[in-house]
Amino acid sequence: MRKVFPWLTNVSLYGCLFAGGDLLHQRVTHKDTGELDWKRTRNVALVAFCFHGNWNYFWLRALERRFPGRSVGTVLTKLALDQSFSSPLATSVFYTGVSVLEGKEDVFEDWREKFFNTYKTGLMYWPFMQFLNFMLMPLYLRTVFMGCSAFLWAGFLCFSQQNGDGTAASAVTWINASGKRILNRSANEEK
């Protein structure tokens, strides 16, 4: 299927994995109540389907056409272009796109408050993932690989938009607090 309909398969999988990242964030955040905000997940999925999956599908192909091959120099060139152009664009579209779909009065508020921190945090994650992508993945699987990598990243973005400030430190603090809350609840249930 992915070789017959590569665009549809890649974009659909990317959107589903991004939505899954939002659901992961919600499950951890609302572990006590079990409530899920399906409207929010829909909004994240729409942004991923309409922009992120399409953008990455065509962006990765354009990079490969312009800089074909897997030599270290070529991969580092693709990586530098990806992190200096595509990453800021994708982060900006996520924050503003979800804000538009949520009907926020100031759709640039999250972007202004969290973009720079999120971009710096992404520089700790995406260069490694994209290096693997450019070195190991065939072109037709690169968007899928990015989607799988984006599953965790989407969880982080959703956390940052709802609860955090775009920094890795706030995510680690939140994860530790969630883990302690779960352990305390389990200990209380055993008593």
C-alpha cells in the first residue's frame, strides 16, 4: 500500500501518530478521571493531516532531489536545512493551527510564549532522529519514520501547549510529578 499510494499512506499515518501523541498526553494528564478531549485530538490530527504530513512528505522529497545520497556531508546539509527552515515552520504551524481550531482569541499567544523554548528543545531531539532518517531510511519511508518520531514529539507539543512552557525541564518535571501521583494512587489502592 505505501508504495502504491505513498502520499496517502504517509500523510494518513503521520496524522494518526500525531493524534496518538495527543491522546498519550491526555491519558497521562487525566489518568485520574479518564476524560479525553476528542475535540482537541481532532484539532491536533487536522493540523497534522493538513500541514505536517503533507509538508514533510514533499519537503523530504525536495531535499533528496536537491541533495541526493547518504554521504555524511550530504546528510549534514539536509539536517542543517531541515533544522533551520522546516523545524521552525512546523512548530509555528502547530501552535498557531491548533489555536485557530480551538477558537482562541489570540492565535499567536502560545507561539509567542513557547516557540523559542520548543525550538531549542527540538534541537535536542530532531537532529538525531533526522540523521537516522536521512542515513538509514529509503525515501518512501522517511515521512513514516518522521511520523513515528513525531508520536513522542506530538505528546511533548501537546503538553507544552496545554501545561508547559516548551522546555524539556518542564516536561521532565511534569513526568516526574505524574509518575509520583500514579505510584501514590497505586500504594493507596493496595492498602
